[in-house]
Amino acid sequence: MRYLALAGAAAAALCFGAPTAQAGKADDTLNIAWDVEVPNANMYFDTSRNGVIIAHHVWDALVWRDPATGDFKPALATAWNVVNDKTIELEIRQGVKFHNGDPMTADDVVYTYNYLAQPDNGILNRNFSNWIAKAEKVGDNKVRITAKDTTPLMMLYITELGIYPEKYYKEVGPDGMGLKPVGTGPYKITAVEPGKRLEFEAFADYYDSPKGKPSIKKIVQRTIPEMNTQVVELASGRLDWIWRVPQDQAERLEKSGRVQIINADTFRVGYLALNAAGGPEDSPLRKQKVRQAINHAIDVEGIVKNLVRGSSQVIHSACYPEQFGCTDDVKKYPYDPAKAKALLAEAGYPNGFNTTLYAYRDRPQNEAMLSNLAAVGIKADLRYGQYAATRDALRKGEVPIASLTWGSNSVPDVDAILPIFFGGLPDDLAKDTEVQGWLKDAASTLDQDKRKALYKQALQKIAEQAYWVPTFTYTTNYAISNTLDFKPTADEIPRFWTAKWK
């Protein structure tokens, strides 16, 4: 992590005159901006990074994982006992309130887990819940959770599952929870303008959680798609916190003392998903040599060096390098346009073909990849839109190539990435039953060496078949007010409840 001084917000910011001093601090309101809309504030119906961030602030889980140490600590459960590789029993904390004032009980825990276990509940990210067989009360304040099969990451999954209030959720349903969320977390949401704005307020009745009670009273989040606009707002004092500031802008903004820049590593990786099993029967992407050609056509090293910069790393595997089970011992595709053209010719496309690349962020990097593809004869139109629309089109099989990123919900195990994209779930574009089988076997054993070997087999076949074009790891530049004390973590979850004013 490195700290830089931010240069005055370029000429555009100067039109606002001198920054408003300590605007957020003055009324104890942290003003933040994201560039991607929040499609749904209901945590189980939004798989975006912003959805994960909201979930950590609004909903607490039974167990909390300390991001600094990795230790599991009591949250809504005060104690637990792993009975066997399929069963865990937990003592539920007493005296906890939901944001609407209702008491949180063992019944809410049982309801939430049994709801998540339903195959037809419509939730978007099932990887953290599809292991659940059932939950039941085994005492006034004790809950037993049973898995369908051996579940090596049960404790990690439990830390990701927020508890819903049974009575309220039955009344309002998924849509109502998205508009008026109710949880037990350190902040409650007081206003929702879908896709535009969220308002949070520190929960006055928050229990004695290991997260700690918030110091800042209010948070106002706005969706501002253009980074230049965010920088202007920050420089003029209308924002206190933004992130994902491009490296070139951060470097240009280095000289002013108005705000701070913090560069931090993340778990996030980028990739091109290639629709190997869907789309029209004559889709070029169904051919292995075409997918391999696309891998050779993309100058990932050049993009990292010239556009991404920072401490970003080129990756060759479909995982974050430091996750358990990730390996770099896979087939690699060095940048080689001549090889790409030869493979296209062998596949029956000597003159290339036309296609579409869907994306929702990182326009400069995507335009560079389009240029790389055009150089070998693949003419791809860029369809740039919102994350939710891109995700939905992908799941319908309408997307030939998608430029995406994944942060693994900050879970340090490849089980948080591989089953989602290659395990037969809605985002699996490969539909490779052999890979699916290896991933299922890896998720059904507590033998860590066996898990590692199975994941290696899967990653090697994914690379050999060129189902993805893995690109690079992400670092994040945070730009924050000089009045704010904020410390990022590598898991890419800004924990605003730990922030405070200087």
C-alpha cells in the first residue's frame, strides 16, 4: 500500500472554486460515489461488488471473519460446534435487534437458512448457499445446520450469509427487501433510489459486535458513472471518498494536498469469458482453436504495462494467484498475432469473423483488446452497458464474448470462483461436465491435498480448452478527503464502520 498526495482536481475542478472545507465532517456525513449502479439492495439478489459492500454494512452473519487475521469470531452466534463434516450447531446471541426494532431470534436464523436452501428462491449467487440441506432449532437458542454433503468451506460460507427477519421478509418479499432493507448490521438503510442513491445511518441499537460500532453517523452513496465527474466532486468537497481511480489520473493528481490517494491490492481478477457451449450452432466460439487464437491475440502484458499499471499482475489461470488451489502450471498463450491468425485459419476462419464484446467497466482496456482482436481479423463491436444487463444477457446465452471481473466475495479459496463459472451454475459458459465433476469432488472432501489436485486438473483443462482469457489482477486507487481516516483491506470490501474523522 502506498500513500500519495492528490493533485488539484485538474482544470475542470477549478471551475468550482476553492473546495468546501470538511463538508462531510461538518455534518458527520460520509459522501461516497460508485461508478456502477446498485441493481438491487437485497443482498441475495445482487452479485455485484457494490452489493457485497452493502451486505456487509446492513446484514450480519452468524460468524464474522476478521480480515486482518482470518480468524472466525462470534457475531450473531456466540459459540459453535462442528459436529461432523456435514453438521454444525450454533448458539444464537440474545438481545440483538433488527433495524425495524424486531428481536432477532433462532427462528429467524432457521427461516433464513431454509429459505436459502430452496432451489426455486430466485437468488442470484447460489454458490454460498447451495450446500445447505436444512436448518432446525435444537433448543430455545440453538440452531443445527446440516449440509447436503461434506463442505470444506462451511465456516467461510456462514460468514457470507446475512440473517433476514422472518416476519418482515414474509410480508415484503424480495422486492420489498430491496427497497426497504432490514438487517442487524452496523448501518441501516434509510433511503433507496434504485440505481442512483442510497442513504445509510449508524444503527443506534447495534449489539456488541466484533465489527465494532460505527463512528460516522451517516453515509450517502451516489452513482456517478464518469470518473472525471467524481474527481471534480471530490475536489470541490461534495464527496469524501471514491475508488478505482485510474492509475494515470492518480499520477496526474499527485501534487495537490487536497485529498489522499491510497493504492491497495485486491482479490479481483479480470477475464474475457468465451461462450464455448452456447449461442448459435455455428458460433466460432464453439471451436477450441478460435478460443486459443483469441488468447494469443490479446496483448495482456502491454495492457497492464501501459493502461492498468500499478502493482497489477498478468495472470494465466482462472483464479486469483494467492487463493488456495490456484496454480500457474497451466497452458499459457503469449501474445502472438501470427499464431492467432494461423489458428483462425486452421479453424476455418482465414479472414476472421464478426462478433460482439459485452462490457460494463474499464473502457480503455476493452478498447485496447478490441484493437488486438481486429489486428488478427476478429471484428468485435463493443456493447458497453450496465452490469446487471450484461449479466442477464450472458445467462441467456446471448453473449459471445464478455469482459468481466470477479472478486470471489473476498474468499481466499478457488471454490469462490471456479464453481460459479465452471460448475454448471448460470454463469457457466463452458458446460464442461468433466470440469464440473472435478469441482464437485473438490467440494466434497476435507482432504486439502486432494482438493488442490482436483482444482489443478480443472484449471489445466480450462486453460487448454481456452474457455477464458485470464487477464490481470486489480489494484485499487482510493481517493479520500484529508479529513477522513480510512484503511482499505485487500479483500476489496470498504468497511466504513471502521472509518472516522480526523
